[in-house]
Amino acid sequence: MSDTELVLRSTRVITTEGARAASVAVSAGTITAVLPYDAAVPSGARLEDLGDDVLLPGLVDTHVHVNDPGRTAWEGFWTATRAAAAGGITTLVDMPLNSLPPTTTVEHLRTKRQVAADKAHIDVGFWGGALPGNLEDLRPLHDAGVFGFKAFLSPSGVDEFPPLDQDRLARSLAEIAGFDGLLIVHAEDPHHLDAALRRGGPRYADFLAGRPRAAEDAAVASLVAQAERLHARVHVLHLSSGDALPLIAAAKARGVRVTVETCPHYLTLTAEEVPDGASEFKCCPPIREAANQDLLWQALADGTIDCVVTDHSPSTADLKTGDFATAWGGISGLQLSLAAVWTEARRRGHGLEDVVRWMSTRTAALVGLDRKGAIEAGRDADFAVLAPDETFTVDPAALQHRNPVTAYAGRTLNGVVKSTWLRGERVFADGGFTEPKGRLLTRGH
Ligand SMILES: [Zn+2]
């Protein structure tokens, strides 16, 4: 232990064996040991005594739209990674769409990495995209280090990222299964969406009726069937429909290689409380009724839903108009996700250990980041320091993402992130940031 440089001591450390008082030894950016609380601090090491603030592994958010380059009026690596750091997130994986170019070829991936390199306040990885016509790009993108491939079954919202029909989905999935890659899918069935009553205007009830649960349920069912047939790995993005849960649970029980995420807004906001005209609540699939939300929480508790990610998907404020048909669909949750989920989780009787499992351990496992997602020897010294009982009221002006539109404005949340650490360095504390110290991550490294 003579090379220990830093010891973080807290009365509550969320370790892989649960919460306990401990001292965490760090050397060269790596956790070297989780020691008893009162372990002697090696000479030459710096002690950081966190008191009763909780030491968590930094969160790993595998669903973020950074939009850089190309739509940097919406967001960018500088602002997104600062918002993430302020929210206790130490790794994000960027979605392949809404940037220009989208991450659908190795050349485009190279462009994205160049843009991100000197702006990343936290570690950043990349998803690739599976489009009609880029089948031959999937293997090279996999070899270049993307964590998997995103596909849509219905229109994505941007013309340069078209959806796959069932036939193309099958061919892309077969190709990806050939190198044991991961396909992640926005699962809303286009035929069900076309058949639903689509009415524009400011009424949330009309918007909700246009994005029915049945569209998600049908898409999830067909995806599960394809995965089962090909023995392929698939991941259901941002599940909102509780009605899809029984078929997912049954598929998992049969050994189908399917994982599922949901998002803070589906877990903490309800359709009943969305005011008409409040398109800051618009996202696809939509925020549904309170009774549906209970099903999502139940599924997190029983493991049918694996993890919670933000789907941070911002736009400029002017695209968030009061008409639900034309407003940009997306909720910007990076900075508030931990507090939002923790506030509702504790109300429902869950502990911080559960939140860490959903938002760090399992997301890291989803993308194979075995140095992330837990406080144990050998992992990166990435931490969030949280005052779990402190409250704050969400002030949009205090948010770090580029366009501080938020569905959480005015809400009082539990859990204040005091500091965020990346490989043993404090990169965020008390509203301030260091220079960017994030690295660009590739699958398997
Ligand atoms: Zn998304």
C-alpha cells in the first residue's frame, strides 16, 4: 500500500457488498483497496474525509445525445459532460444520431472522436448506428470500438437517420450477431403509430393517444423474436410501456439475450401532471400514467428492467414549442437524473445501493466497461459524493447543459452531488469544474 496517493473516507461507501463505513485507497487513478473505516492512512497519501456524505461509484449513463458536431446549438461535448459531471456521472456513451455526421461509418466515428477529444470533462464512449444501407459499415465500426449499434423501427426525428424495416432489422441483427455485437433499439412499431389517432396541438392527452403502449409492446415482441431466432444480443431502449414487461420477463426466463432500460422521466413524472402546452415533457415513447409508472418500478425491483439511463436529448428552446405534434421530442436529464431517481426510489423504499446498481453497475456491464460501475479494487477511481438527505429546488438557470429547458423545473429533489471524481481527481465540486480530464473509451479497453 506504500504507493497509495489518496484515501477517501466516508461513513457510507456503496461497495459491491452493500453500504458500509470504509476508506477507499487510490493509486494512479485506480482503486487499490476498500479498507476498514479507521484504517491507517499511509504516509504520503492524502486523506479526503467525506464525513457522512455517501461515496458512490460514478454513474455510467449509456444513453446521451450530445449532438456534436453538427447540432451544437442543441448541445455539445463541453456542456453535456459538465452537466453530467455536476450530476455525478463519470462516463457517458453518446448516441449515434442528431450529430452531423451521425456515427454510421468509421470515418464519421473518427470525426466525432476528434471533436470530443479536448472537451470531455468525463469519459466518453460512442454507439454506432444501423441504418438502411450501412450493413457493410457495422463490422468496421465494431472493430473501431463502438459499444454497439442503435436502430429505429419508426422515424427517428431526423432525416439522416432513417429506421429499419423488419427485413433490414433481421439482416442487421444477423450481421451484428456474427461478431457477437449488441443491437440497441428504439422500440415503437411504425404501423401501430400510423394507426393511432394523431392530433396536433397543445393537449397532452392527444399526444399520449398518438404514441400508444401497443406500439411499444409490438416492437418489443418482434425484437425479442428476432433475438431469440438468431441468439443475438439486443437491448430495449427507454422502455415506457409497462404492458411489455410480461413478455420481456418471459423472454429472459427462456434465456433470450435481451436487456432493458428505462429513464428517470418515466419513473418520476406522470401523464396526469403534464400541463397542456408543456412540451418540455415531450419525449418518445411518452411519459405515461401513474399506474403504468408503478409497473416500471416493480420491474426494476424484480430485475425485468435492468438499468436506468437519461436519454438526455436536448434541442434549442425554440424547438420546444407548445404544440406536442411539432415540438422536439426529448428530455434533458443529465444533471438531475441521480437526484430525480433517488428522490422517488427512497419514497418507494429503495436504497442507494439499488440506485447504484441501476445507474452504474448494470450500465457499465451493458457496455462491457469492467473498470467502471463499482467501488472495488482494480476499478477506476470514479466517484460521486452525495449528500442524500439534502434537498434542492430545480432552477433551470443552474443547469449546465446548453439550453436549460427542463421538465423538472420547480421540483424539490433529494440528493445533492457535492463532488465528482474521475480516476482519482476531483473534476467537479461546489459548482466548479477542472479542465477537461475525460478520456475517449473504446469497447474492450
Ligand atoms: Zn435517445
